[in-house]
Amino acid sequence: MFKRIPLMLFAIVLLFSMAGCTPEAQPTAKNAESQASQVGITPEAYPVENQQLLPIISGKDISLQLDDTADRTTQQLQVGDVIAITLASNPSTGFAWFATSSNPEILGQLGEAQYQEAQYSSGETLLGAAGTETLYFEAKGAGVATLTLDYKRGWEKSLAPEKSISITVEVK
């Protein structure tokens, strides 16, 4: 009985010390708007629903928005155009999209992929459910590049990807 008292006291102290802990604030469109305005990007350039996802891309507009239906297609861009590709993703399973450009001097990735959690119609987050991952690329020079997007676990190097998407990009 006397051995349990110190354990119970420790548990009570631990619970009281954690009572004031709160999770960090989630990014919002207002936070993204504030960050964008600091570097001179106007919020009108991007839809509100994408503002929390969009990495700062030097004030450039999205020229082309694609999804998984663009697999095995050829897209045409001008130098300086930005392409956004949004794909279903569930990082809680360990899977993520990994992009490879056949020629990064022609088509290069902008920042890291941005993940958007799935939500109920009420706006609450669905924990563990698949959301979407958006990857951004810039047409840097004239030529042709093949963009390959693999959905896989990064540590499983010897296994084939769960899904793979290939897009040919012609930059003029």
C-alpha cells in the first residue's frame, strides 16, 4: 500500500503540470495572408482555401492546376510559369509523394509538398483520414522535362511505389 502512494502522487503532479499545456495554433488563411503580405504577395492572387497551403513563391500566380487525371499527359508552359499538382495522400500511413524531374534546369520543385488534412463538412479535422498533398513546380528554362511523382514510404527504397504519375512538360 505504501508503495502505491508515491506513484499516485507522481501521477497527480504529472496531470496538474500538463493541465496548462495546449497544442500549437494551426495555420489559417489569415496567418498565411499576413506572411504573404510581409514579402509583398497580394492575397487576391490566390484563392482563400489555398492560402494556408501555398508556399511563398515570389509572388507568382499558379499557371496550371493539375491532379491525378494528368497522368501520362503532356502539358505546355512558358518559362516562369508555376504548376501546382494536388494528389490524395495519407501521411499517417507513412506514405508521401516524392517528385523527380528528368531535368531540374527546365522544371524544378518549389519548396516542400504542402499537406491539407481531410475535414468534416463542419470544418473539424478527420484524424487519420486521407487528405491532399500539393506540390509546386516552376518552369525554369525552355525544353522538355518529365515529372515523375511516386507515392511511397521514403524508407522503403527497394519496393516499387504504391502509385506513380508521370507528366511530360514542354516549356517554351
